[in-house]
Amino acid sequence: MRRALPLLTALIALAACTAHVPPGRGEPLVVEGATFVPGALPGEPPLGSDAGTPASPPLVTSVELSGTVVSAGQLGKAISGHVSPDTYSVALALDGLGTGYWIVPAGSPDPTAGGDLAWTATLDLGWSVPPGNVELRVVALDGEGHGGTAQAIPLCVAGAITSDLTACDPTRATPSHAVSLTWDTDVDLDLVVVTPDGKVVSAKRPTTALPGDGGVIGRPTLADPSTGTLDRDSNAGCEIDGVRREDLVWPGAPRPGTYLVYASLYAACGQRAVHFHAATLARGEPTDAGAAPLAETSSRDGVLLAGEATGGATLGTYVLALEIPE
């Protein structure tokens, strides 16, 4: 009997942990604070552009989304809109992805929208969402859960480097070069790059462009393909965004010289250590689809301890260099 007790205890602990996993947490789309329902999205498919029949009620009368380019692992994407007054709740799902849909309640009548009901939701995208074009579908539901005609919102899921949109449009040019820093723990880790002319590129100065007269960087300089731009400040101030990645990206060939790459632990955010992967990337050969993907040309892995956090007071730990020949 004594031998069985440890096994029984372990099974009880495992069952308790499993019971507390919220439904839908492993889905490619998670809607914060919403209810997950397994199965197919209710309602009718979106009407085509040449549809001659009216949409079936209840209706989604408007959808507001700031930007349709998203990335896998992105958190906190806000979406809102209005539904007809006969709506009880709103269902959301990615078409063809996942095992169910999410439901948020419809809100109060909005006098500025003719009495239609307002609704809002916050979207989190899982890392399993593949790069490319996907469709977010939104359906208004009545009190019995019956859906009307869906609204389709096209989204472009960018590649790991958000400025690389070739997965959505193979005719777009892949960035020429990039420096990338990824990590495995929720810390505020910063990519820092020192350019050949000595400029320190970081979250505070997110471009390789040099200021002109008066200390101002002109728009033509920022738009120059040889100017590199930092794409994000991930986990800034320990506000965890789930991305854990920063990239310095050049649309065209960078100016010649040696670019020194550092990993700077700004804040440990309560973690003991972080493992990171730094890499330089360059545009490869075109594929059959016409796109020339970015490929790693050099890389280095490392680890930083919590005690090495500097709050941005130093460049950080040197990891590798990007060499651009004349």
C-alpha cells in the first residue's frame, strides 16, 4: 500500500493541474476573457463580392482593426465594432485553423451607430499560426446561439521578421539583411548594434540613420533602403508581449563596414536567467514562388544571469558581427 501512495499522489497532482488549464489555451487564436466553444463557427459564410442576396441576421455591421499585418505569438491585438440590436454575443475564429471559436458578449446600444450594439475583443495569436494570408471571421449570434452571415477580415501573418511580408505576397522584395535576437524567458532583453560609424542602435535610437543638420533625421534618410530599422522593443519595461524577439532590418544592402552586435539585459523581470540566440541574416536565392527568403549567415547562443541586468547603462554582452564588404 505504501508503494501505491506516491503514485496516487502524483496522479492526483497531475489531475489537479490538468483541471486548471483553461479551455482553448492551446488554440492558434485566443481571445482574452472570452469563452471558448469547441466545434465549427456558427452562422453562414461571408457573402462574395457579387452576392445578390442580403446577409442573414443577426448582423455584424462594422469591424474596426488597427492594421491587418500580424505575427505569430503577438499578444493584445485590439478589435471592435458594432452588431445589430438583435445580437446577444459575437463569435470569432480563424478560418481553417483551430478546433473551435470564441464568444464575447455584445455591449450596449451606441447612439452614434444608429443604436447598434458595440462589441470589443483582444486577440492573442499562438506561435502555431503559419505565415501567410489568413482570414479572421466574425459572426453575430442571437440568444439561442444561432449565427448570421459572417464578416471576413483578411490578415497577413508576417514571417518571424515582421517587415518580411513575402509569405503573404511573393512579389514583395525580401529584406536584404537583418540582425536578429531571440530568447526563451520573459525578460526585457534588448538588441543593441553599433554601426561602422559608431552610432548605437537600440530601442531608444531604433535606426542606423545619422542625424543631419540640427540633429534631425530627415524622411529621405529614413526611407533610404540602406537604412536599418529596429522592428520592436519586446517586453519593454517588463510588459510581456510574448514575442521575445527583436530584429534590425535593412530593406536594401547596408552601408559597408562592421556592425557589432550585443545582447543587453535591461531587466530580468523576476527571472533567474535567459538563454538567447543571436544571428545575422541575408537574402538568399529566389524560390519557385519568386520570393528570396532570409537565411542565417552566422549565429551564436548564450546565457545571461539576472545579476547582469544593467537597465541600459551599458552596451551589454558582445555576441557577433555583421560584415558588409565594400
